[in-house]
Amino acid sequence: MRVATWNVNSIRARVDRVVDWLKREDIDVLAMQEIKCRDDQFPVLPFTEAGYDVETHGLNQWNGVAFASRLPMEDIERGFSAMPGFGKPEAGAELPLEARAMSVTVDGVRLWSLYVPNGREVGHAHYDYKLDWLGRLAEQTGAWLTAQPDLPLALMGDWNIAPLDSDVWDIVLFDGATHVSPKERAAFAAFEALGMADVVRRLIPDGYTYWDYKQLRFPRNEGMRIDFILGSPTFAEAVTAAAIHRNERKGTAPSDHVPVVVDLELPEERDPDDRPMIF
């Protein structure tokens, strides 16, 4: 099974490009972030014509996550338990929840599409929200792994964190900035402490996944590595190959992120009646 994640930065602006890439690269399941549309605005038809079913979670013109799969999707969940909200609540209401997380199960593999809050700047309310959001997701991840230690689970998407100094083009320029702060990096490391592994880095140690549109960042290769696939032990053991599709940052009207892809080879479950005969 070939699984990918991609912050598409507005699916309505890039639907043809995304669908063409899905077919060209023989992708089975794509987790998308920053679709920037409501569910009823998502351009489903080009995906279905290409043989993909779509599940979406979009509330407005901001954020939004989705899946496209040519394999059946089950156990669809939008948001996670105890996920914090952000913004201005209506009178007597809790903070509104944003469309930043959804999950599906495909062929027994539990996949999450995540668009982690940006944080804006250290000390900003959005920075605190980001840390709270990640902390609560880590708590949930620990609970999932405790309940199902052998679950092939992947947390995929735009994490808005560069865990290593080498994940940004010049760490000096990021002094005091978000994405590289000690608290954000500690929040990312908390998932690894739970047993979730960066399944791409072990195969591709170097390389960026995001280049800002401004100041010719891409031609100068002034990028960041902020898109990740973190996998449980069972998921990680199944990964046979990985790729960062840098060329998707080229051409007409690209997203500022590129796809990250892994190939999986999961063992088939043995039928309890299909046992070797003993003589």
C-alpha cells in the first residue's frame, strides 16, 4: 500500500495537479491538509473520476483536512477526544474546534491527517494553543497504543515543527522563532517517546518539505522540513520505501509544501482455519 501526506494549500486551486499526481505516482491513500474549504465545496468529482473516494473535514475557508483513497475507508473520525479549541466562543459556549484532524482506517491501518496549529510567534495565544493541541494529541496517542499495542498507526501531516537544526536552511535566522523553539521540539519528541517513529527520516535523512513563496525561497533551497509521517512500531516495521516529492514544488501554481510518501508491506492476517496440517 502506498500512503502519502500533502499540505495542498487550497484544494480548489490545485485539484487537477493533485489528482494528476495521485494517478502518476500510483498512490493508494492521500492525507491532505489545509484544504481551505467546507465539505460541500470540496471538488470531489475529479477524484471519483480517477477512482478515489473522498472523506473531508472542512468548516470554512481556513484549515481543513481530508483523505482520498482508492481502498475502502472505515471508522472515520473527525477531531480527537479532548482536542482543544481556539478563537472567540459564543456566549456561554466553549472555544470553537477547528478542522485540523481526522482519521480513517484503510486495510487495517489507522491513518490520521493532521494540520498542527502554526503558533504564529512565541508567547502568542496561538503558540499556547499549539502546545496544548499537541499535548492532548500525545495523550490520545498514548491511550491508542496502550489499548492496541500492535495497531499499525500513522500520524501524518503538516506538523509546523522543525525537530532538528538541519530541518531549516539557516538555524541562526530562526533564533527566537516558532517551529524550532525548545517547547515545540519537546512536544514533537513526546510522540517519539511514546514509540512513534519518523519513518521517513531513517530512509531520507536530509531534505525539506516546505518552501515559502516569498523571496525566491525555493530556487535558493531555503526550505524547512515540517511535514512528517510518525508511525507506531507495527507501522514502522511495514515501511519498505519512502520519498519526498520535491519536484511538486515546481511548475505552475504549486503548493508551498510537497508530498511525503511511504510504501507499506503489511503481513496478511492468517485465517484461523487455514492452519498447517500436522501428521
